[in-house]
Amino acid sequence: MKKQKPMSFDELLQELKGQKTIQEDPNHVSLEALFNESFMSKHSSFKSFGEFLDNGNFQVKTQEEINNIPDELFDRHVVRMTDFASWKSMLDTANMEYAGKA
């Protein structure tokens, strides 16, 4: 039997990335897809979700980082800058509209 050479950190990282892609939830929808230009233009004065976040000084790139924003802070921004009463209603509507298109 041939002894297998140990994996380098980079090789391990690449393998883990590959496995992560396979294990990702097929039902997961990116924020960019949910809050596309059409949705944002219809419900706010912004063309993108990124513009909306920047306007509120929220420096976030992932759903997890958005989840870490205090609810009352994010809700206040949503109420001020969109036609929604809360972040949850904005997210629920985006999911419903996306499901209708998919």
C-alpha cells in the first residue's frame, strides 16, 4: 500500500469548499435574488439591496451579518426607507414574490 501524502492547508481548504457547495441548501435564495432591482424599486427608492444597506450605514455582506443587526435598528430603517412595517414583512414579501416567479 502506498502511503498517502498529507494534504496541504490549501488543498484541505479547496476540498472543504467543494463539500460546502454540495451541502448547501438547494432551497436557499441569495439576498441579491430576493431583493433584486425590481423588488427594491417597487418598494423603496433604492435600486439595490446594497444601496438600501449602505444608506442605513449597515456594513454587512451575508445573511448571518444581517441577522446580527438588532431588530429594532433594522426595523426602523425598513420603516423609514421602504413601504414595509418591519424587516420580517419585507423578507416575507420578498420570499413570496420570489416563489411566485420561480
